[in-house]
Amino acid sequence: MAFHQARWDEPLLWEIRTPIESKVDPIQGIPEPLLRKTPFRWPEPTELELSRHFTRLSQMNFSIETGIYPLGSCTMKYNPRVGEVLARDLSMTAAHPAQPVSTVQGTLEMLYRLEEALGKITGLPNVSLQPAAGAHGEFTGLLVARAYFHKKGDPRTEVILPETAHGTNPASSSMAGFAPREIPSKDGCVDLRALSDAISPRTAVFMLTNPNTAGLFEEEVLEIADRVHAQGALLYYDGANMNAILGKTNPGKMGFDIAHLNLHKTFSTPHGGGGPGAAALCVTDALTGFLPVPRLVKEGRKFRWSYDHPDSIGKVRSFYGNVGMDLRAFAFIMAHGEDGLRRVSERSVLNSNYLAHRLGKLLPRPFKPLVKHEFLLSGLPLRERGLRTLDLAKRLLDEGVHAPTVYFPSLVEESLMVEPPETESKYSLDAYYSAMERSIKDTDENIHAAPRRLAVGRVDEVAAAKNLRLSWRDLRRTP
Amino acid sequence: MVNWVPPEWEDREMLAELGIGSVEDLFRDIPKKARMGRIGLKPSMEEPALVDLVRGILSKNRPVSGFDSFLGGGVYTRYTPAVVDGLLQRSEYYTSYTPYQPEASQGTLQAMFEFQSLWVELSNLEVANASLYDGATALAEGVLMALRLHPGKRVLVPGSLNWERRSVIENYSHGAGVELVDIPWDPTTGLLDIDFIAREARKDVAAVVVEIPDSFGLLDARLPSLKSTLGEVPLVVYADPMSLSLLEPPGSWGADIVAGEGQGFGLPLSYGGPHLGLLAARLSAVRQLPGRLVGVTQDADGRRAFTLTLGTREQHIRRSRATSNVCTNHSLMALAFLAYATAMGPRGLRRLAEAQHATVGSLVTALQGTRHLQVPRFKTPYLFDVAIGVEGATVDQFLSAMLERKIFAGVPLDDPRPVAPHPRLNAFLATAGPEIDAKAIARYASAARAFGGA
Ligand SMILES: Cc1ncc(COP(=O)(O)O)c(C=O)c1O
């Protein structure tokens, strides 16, 4: 199969049409010193020019709907079209957040039912949909932990995490006012000894994702929970990898106190070229009073927002959450239902083990062979050929498939992390295998020269950082 | 059952290749004690039944078309040219992710570069990132950024600041261990005590936050000269992007950081999200900027290409010392912002902003002399929202009475938490967008006159 991406050499907007310079005349009621004098320059293309521009750009984008996108840790599954149709319901899109609750009972009921479903899925029944994304969920959850310890008169200062933790975990920890401390792993999983050595009465939270970022299930999770709780600390679940365990186990069963879910991963809200996502924060009863306001409450058959939560951390963003995304996640959960969600995890884990088994013939796999929804490979053998994992990733793109996540987690040298979600067929996995095989077996020269079938060739990222040009303004100065 | 997962007969072939008997074997690493029984959800549904279910729930919303809406307060009902949503529905955009492999994602990357350029032009700052979650989080990130640029223990924020934004800044600044200090405001004009700012800025202040228009909807004509009183202290400005089609941009009067909410540029209200966080700063501070950044470079053949850049600021590399934890951003909303602004053009934006300002003026005129209402609440120019005080009744009582007459009359200004940190104003904000005509204003005025108080 020969793949060629569109190559448009598409001009920048202001190269298509000479920008208009807008002038502002005096306006009644606006103080003269405030009126705009600095020109605002921007092109005014015709609607066709505009449409053509962005359509051409779109043709220079990989996406789930153009090909398999097995980016590890990102759960790039099919985003059902019906979600797009439902989310564009006028009563959703045209509802102002300050509208009286009596006029948005439908939206509130949907949010309430989503909270209920996520409470059941996680085993942590108290849910806030306020966080905008996974990292925001982590940050919110850590603020909840912080408020909990303050209320107890036991202000703790540290968060412990495995060295394999996603970068957002330590970043969220420091933003929430904790000192993050990373502990080494053993065979890709938490080293219980290292955990016991690190944990102390200063420890507020241990953060873990399970399956972890190497795709392995942390089999000692119950023991981990016991040790964390024995020190009076809380156990935090990074739910980015929830896609592997729906209906099999849940954070509550595993002993976690706080969990966030990335609705844009497990529950299939589209990733939008980088976002928006949406997250849910789910906690035990002991922590519910600290969740952000407002909380959604049901009285009889009516729903309303409640602000009367004196221990609440307050707000982490404006309004109630990424409601438009929540609706898509709600539709996904309702469509799949009890058995469908279990099947989601079964097939994603099967896809992952199948592809791992096949790709394991081409590249070494670290750690135990049984994986969950994603797995690691190492590109180390390519080194003898003077090649790196990055080169292989670029060569893969020429096959019309997206590359795996590369160089994360850093535990494994030259790592590739592959996540083939449940929506990929066996045919698609076999094709991915073949693409990988062709790529590895290609000549060193060809791999170095890749990609050659995309809109652009190998992009010089170093030059971008050296000679910074981050806007039209910079280009005017240094074309 | 929906057809979103491949058929089970494929499983058998794959299991055979793996040499195992059942899918259940793949979960043998989950300890027995951690296993769960039923989730407790209903059975799966076909797509038509799903559509019925969701539409059935949403039908309990009252259709907004039945109401006159005067709701604004930073989030506005505005017509979006159909071409914008048409582009957003291209799955090449909305089903891709963060452009980690630049060669495969030139479309998103070029669009984000154009978006960054647009926010730079509007704000007249020097560098903009490729979006944050919403205005409040962008402002909070802007404050954190200022703290990295300048030492200090306290951040001055407007005493009039919207309670949600204040709470978000407070939560975001825990890690930095700074204290928020409320800048007093004048009860008659609603404007900040500028002398207080100048006085305090000489002490241990790390940053000063102001808004244009402010949380009362007001325009403070003294802001353009504020920076000269601050010395080295960074000035962080929260600005409505639509206002910048009319107003001198903060970048022209010394702002170091400009944050804003992009919803008013072609994004649906969506009951509060997803919206769009805008952030721009000086080029000299670029290494302190949070979030994704797209730059221009070239490919191996010397052709122009775009790529994410300065990743060393970000969580995936810098981890606990990153400028922010943000990973997933609001890229698709940024695309909507860009497409909307380009479809409207500078002149279209300016006309729209002028019209909205004028229509609010008509509302104010129509409400003059209404018993129980103080219109406007402050004797100061306003832009897109007018603050209205309620006398002899609560804001809730007034808004409920208006709702009976099918009018969404305004957004309450007070913090709804029972134990709020500030004294209550008993006032609300009203806007009048492009869909509000003279008849709707007359309906508002007559309903307000009919209000008999508590
Ligand atoms: C394991 C893990 N944790 C956290 C995150 C952060 O989530 P988000 O990008 O939604 O902020 C990610 C996503 O990339 C992840 O893979």
C-alpha cells in the first residue's frame, strides 16, 4: 500500500490576503484614552479562501479517522460520530452557564447520571466533573488531599511517585504545594522496598497509575495500599490507563482514595488536535466535603447546584466542567452499558497482547510478557545500525500509520510505547505489524531519510528552538 | 449493541495466536481480592435507542429560543458563521492529538501558529501559547508565570475580581506560597484604588492583576498609565479579546502578561465549557511560558515547516520543575477562535463589538428610573455588560420574577457560597448581544417595571 499525504505548501493566512488594518473612530461611551490606536492587522479572506485554507491544512494531519494512531498512554480510540451529533443539540450548545437551573434540568440530569456511572465504574462514589483534563484532575485531587490534611491539623508536605509516572504527576504535585519525590522501580513496577523507605509521616499522597505507564498491572497494589494507609497517607489513582480494567477491577477495590479519569481517553471524547479533554475526579466519602464547588445535587426529581460546602477547595476553573465533552462520554457509556464496557477493556487488552506478541518478534520487549492495554518495545537493537527509535518512528509515518509514543517512560532505553485500543480490528493490527516490519527491514539510508511521503520531510526541531519564530510578528522580523 | 468494537470471532484467532484459551486469562494478574462483580450499569443500546435516550434527557432543558437572554459576564451568545463549525467537524482535526510528530501534523501545527499570531496581534504582546483550558486558568497561569519573573510574597488582585477567577488564582498559587491581596475599589465608581496599587507595589509585591473590562463590566481610563507606577513588578491583564477590536491593547500600555477567555470568538456556550484560555507575554519571558508552543523551522529539504518547540519548559521533560502541569490543552477551541476571527475580519469584529456596546447602552436608557433597580450601579463607562443594583429585594427575587416573563435578565455578581469572603453587592450584570433587538429591550424594561420588589 503506497501512502502519500497531501503536500500543499499552503501559505499562511496573511500570505493569502493582504491584512486589513482596522481603524477605530470615536465611540460614544468609551473613554478616548482607551480607544485602539495600535493597528490590529489581520486578513479578511473570502469564505471560500478560508475554507480552502483550513481544508488543505486538515489534509496534512494524521488522525484516528485516517489511520491507526497507537500513541501509548493516549487511548486513541474511535470517537463515535453520534457523540458529535448529540453534543451539537441546541439546548446544549446555546445554554449559558448562568442560566437558571430550572431551564437546564436536562443537562443537569445528564451530568448527574454521568457522575453516578463514573462513581460505579471507579468504586469511588463522589464525583466532580469540574477538571478540564487529566493533569487538571490530578491538580484538583491533590488540592483535595491538601485540604484534607490541613483540616486534620496534619499538614503533610510530600507526594511520592514512581519514576515511571507521567510528567504531569510531579508537575501537578509541585503546583499543589507538595514536594514530589520519585522512587525507583523494579522490573517495571513499584519496588515495595523503595516505597517503604520513602514513605513517612510527611507523605500526603502516593500517586500511581495501574496498569502503569509500562502497560503492566501492579500486582502488589493491595499491599501498596496497605503500606500507604498505614502511614496515614492517601493513595491517588491516575486514571489515564483505566481503559484496561473496566468491569474487572476499579480504583476503589484496589484501595485508592482519589482517582481522576480522562474522559477523552477511556470514554472516547475526541482529542481535538491536543484538546479539549475532560476529566472526572472521584473520591471516597471521607474526602467528599473537599471537592470543588458547586456540587450537583438531586432533590426529589429536581437537580440543582449546591455551594454550601464549607470545606470545599473552591474552584479550579470557571463554571462546571467541559460539559460538551461530558455529554459525549455519557453517550459512550450508555451505548456500551455494563457488558459493552467490560468488552472494551477485554478487547483493548487482547489487542495489546496480540500486537505485543507479534511485534516482539521484531524488537525486544522488556519486563513480564503479560501486558494490559499497552506495551513497551525497545529500539535499542537499531543502534548497531546507527539508528534510533526516533528514526524508526519517522519511517513508520511513511506507512500511513502513526508512530507509538517514543522515549516515554524513560525506564527503558529507546522506548516505544504502543497502545492499540479496542476499536482496532485484527486486520488493522496485522497491517501495523507489517508496516513495522517493512520499516525495520528498510535500508538504513531510507530510514534516515524518512519521512518522505508526508507534507514535509524530517522537521528540524533543534533549529526551531534556536531561531525562535513563534508568530507572524517574529516572521516579519526574521523571515 | 453499537458496532464500535470488532467482532468476537476475531478474538478467537488472536487468542489462538497467543496460545491461550480465553480473554479472561489476560486478566490473571489482577489479584482476586481486587476483582469486582458487576459495575451496575444498564445493558448496551443500539444507536437509535441511544439517541432517543440522550435527546429525551436533553428535552428537559427549556429551549433557549423561548427566552430573551441578557446573560453575559464574559461568556456571550454570538452568531458563529457556519463555515467555522464546518471546519471543526473535519475529523482530521478533531480526531488527532497533540502534534508530537510534526511531519504528520502540519495541519494542526500551522493552524496553531496562526492562532498564536492572532492573539499576539490582538493583545500586542510578543508571544502567545497554543491555548489553555479557560480564561480563569489562563489568568492563574499568568499569575504563576509572573511569580517566576519577579520575586515577592504578595499578588495584588482587584477587590472586584469575579469570585470564580479569584478562587482559581488562589488554588493555583498554593504551590508558590504567595498571598492574594484585594485592591480596594470605590463604591461609587466601582474602580480600583490606583494609589493603593502604586503604594503597595513598592513593597514585596510579585505581581499586579487588573482586568479590562473588569468583573463589573467597567472601563478604567487610568489603566494605560498604570505600568509606570509599578517599576519592575509584572502587570498581568485579563482582557476580553472582543474588546481588543476597539480598545488599545494591554501590550501597548506595558502589560507583561495578557490572559483572556476566548469563548466569545465562535465558541458555543456549552453551559460553561469547553471554552478557551488565552495567554500572551513578552518574548524575554518565553522560557517561563506554560503550555504548548508552535514555532517555524524547516524540513530536511529546506521547506518551511512547523513544530512544537521549547518543550524543556513542559512537564514531559522538566517534570516537577515544569512551568505548568498542562498537557492536554484546548487546541480545537483555538482553531475555532482563529477561524471565527478570520471569517469576521478585523472590521467585522469591530462592528460587532461596537454594536454590542451600543445595544447595552439602549438597555440602560430603557431601564432609567425603574423602581428597585440602580441602573447603572456604577458611574463609570462600561463595555459589554452593565452592572445593575437591586434595591428593596434580592437579586434572586428580581431574576426569578424576570424568568416568569421569559427573560434571562442577568448574571448575579455575588459569590454564591454562604460564607463568602467579600461583602455582598446585591447586583447583577446584563449584556445585550446581537440577537437583542428594540422589542426585546422593551420587554425587559416593561417586565422590570412590573417588578414589585420583595
Ligand atoms: C499516564 C498519564 N497521566 C496523566 C496524563 C495527563 O492527562 P491530560 O493530558 O488529559 O492532562 C496523561 C496524558 O497524556 C497520561 O498518559
